[in-house]
Amino acid sequence: MRIPEAIDRRLTPRAVLALGWLGFLVYAFPGFMSFDSIYQLDEARIGVLSDGHPPAMAEMWRWVEYFIAGPLGMLVIQSVAFLAGVYLIFVRRIRPRPAAILAVLVLWFPPVAGLMAVIWKDSQMAGFLMLGLGLVTSESRRVRLWGIAAFLMATLMRHNALLMTGPLIFFSFTWSPEQRGWKRYAIAVAAWLAITLTAQVVNGALADNKRYIWTDSLALCDMAATLRYTEATIPDDQLRKIFDGIRVLPAHDLHAFARRTPPDESYVQMLWETTYEMFGIPETQAERDAVARAWKTIVFGHLGPYLKYREQIYGRVLQLVDNDGESPIYNWYVDIQAPYYSAIRADHDATSSHIQDVLRDAIHVVGRSRLFWIMGYVALAFLLLPFTLGDREAFGLIASAFTNEGALFLLAPTTDWRYSFWLIAATVVALVLVIARRLHR
């Protein structure tokens, strides 16, 4: 079936991209909000930023709200950046209109659309990562420098973005086409270091309040969880000596308390509940220093139990353990944990249209399928790896996906599905590149 000539002439790549983006808005408008979203919007409006989340995102949101209040402006930024970046990546291998159609299909792909519709730092980072990769492979140096700027924005949006920008820049960025060998890669490494350090400095300068995320939460959970898997019981007097300077809440049987299993709790909920019932949150620098000392003693002194606990978390991140088949899709306009309070606090709420209700129900059904199974994308990425050799963009995407997913073994505080989103997005784009390369041959 041929497209009528008049429509064919008007269906330019830009028209395809515009129509595809508007189709995405039918589902996502005006942007979904969670606790994290409300928290950052709050900071943007108050003007007092913390480093609990990257303050650069709240600062950007503050400027966006001069023109569009609420989530819509941020939704436009992350979705347009993502779509434009994927198109620029594809159009170097595929004719413009098919490249535009494929870029739209990637944005519409349920695991991608489900996350890109929510105003999260993960979504902002993914949008700028794709845009950066699409720009740094240009033949124009000026455009390549804009790609570096996009990678800087991605790094500003998420603390661990450096794990993803590293492989992308290393394999894709070229200062001059004439450069080969170690000079090319040395400049790429220098660019990555400059981006990473600049983002650290900017976020540090923007933060008015320091949250001490590691000592106040992650380190405490590491200690409680490591003790859970330590076989030999450690006496109270020995543990209290290790925890000297930390507020320990149970009066006795500390090791037994760490091993307890509260009823009707998921694994992660159980760990964090035990953590906060075992330790008081540090309130002074001296207490934080004590947490750092105790963490080194507990973790490095019982490395096997620590790795066992991390293995349990990681298995759940990859959906190998306790995969209940629930949909990971989040599509509420406020914080679902406190809908009325968060709506009032953000001065924002929305009602879905009838077509949105249908789409939201549909994506939750799909969300329970294997299409959202993280381990499936890990396997796909491994299968693609040999086919990406000699293809800098595709190999960089797969390497970037692996560095992020591998780092989650040590870094993931919970088992949120969105931590693995970049693995999915990068693998899907790399798959299209590999197929396009094979067909071209």
C-alpha cells in the first residue's frame, strides 16, 4: 500500500518526529510526579537547594517555571532531548524518514515511555545522554562541542551519570577526525574528566544544604545488613565498642536484632526498617565520623556477609529474586504515597483524559510482561556485544549500559526498576544500530 503523494511530500522527518512526540504527549501530558518530583519542585520554588538530589535539576526547574509552571516544561525538555538524540544517532545509519519513525518507536516503546513520562532525574539524564551521543558523532566540531555540553547536563542531573558518560565519550568523541590512537582517546578521557569535575563543582556550589546521604542512610543499612549475614554471633560489648559515637537504639542483643525478620515485609523494606530501628540518624559531624569508622570495621572485617547482602539486593534489581510480576509503571500526577498533601504542596494536580485512562491501563498490563524483565535486557546486551565490535556508537552504548548496571551491585540502595532504565534504552538503541549495520552490508 503506497502513501498518497501529497501526504508523502508532507511527511518529512521533522513532521514524523513532531507527530510522534505529540503522540507521546497523549499518554504523558502534563508529566507524572512522584515523591522525588515533588521534593525537587519544592526546592525549585523555595530557592533553597540540597544535595539529596542533584541541585542542578531543581535549579533548572526554577528557571523553567518562569515560563511553564508545574511538570510540563520539564517533560518537554527530557522527551524532546531523548527523541532528538535517538534520531541523530539513527540518521547516520538510516535514511532520514525511517530514522525518524524508528526514533518515535523507541520513545513509544513501553519501558521507555513509562519512565520518560515521569519527571525524574533518571529521565532528564537519559534525555541528555541520548542527545549528547547524537551530537558528538557529528562531522562539525561546533556540534560535537554541543554534545559535550549535553553530556555535562546529563552529569548534572544524576550523581552516578559519570558511569554512563565515560564509555559514551571514550568511544564516540573525537576532537579532530585526523587524530588516531592514544591521542584521540586521551582527549576523550580529558573531556570526560572535565565534564565530571565541572558537574561536581556546579552541584556543590548550588547546594545550600548538605544531606549526608551516605552516613545518614546507606552506610547504616550496609552495617545492619552485613550483620544479618554474619554467622558467628558478635557480643554486645564488642559491637558497642565498634559503634562508639553512634546512637544505637536497642538496649541489648544487637546482633540478634540485626538478624530479625519483621512479618509481612518485603526484603528491602525489612532491611531499612531494621536499620532505622537499630541506629539513630547522625545529627553531628562527630556522629557521622563514627559511622564512617564503624562502616569500615564492619564491612571490611566481614566482607563475605557484606557481599552476600549485596548479592541479595542485586538479584532483586535484576528481577532474578522475588519478582512478583507487578507493573513497575508510575503514572500518577502527584506523590501516590500522599496524594492530597502533595497536590496542595506542589499546587498541582491533573485529571487524565479518557484516552489516557485507556493507555495507562494498557501500559500496566504490558508492564507485567517479560517486556519489562531487566535480566532479559542484560542477556540481549551480552548477545549484541560481539556484533558491536568496530562500531563505536553501538559498543559505547552497550559498555555504558554495563558500567551502570554493574555498579548497581554496590550502589543500589533499593530495587527500583528505574535504576536499570539506561540499560534498556541503550540496549534498544544499540540493537537498531546493529541491525541497520547488517542490513547496510
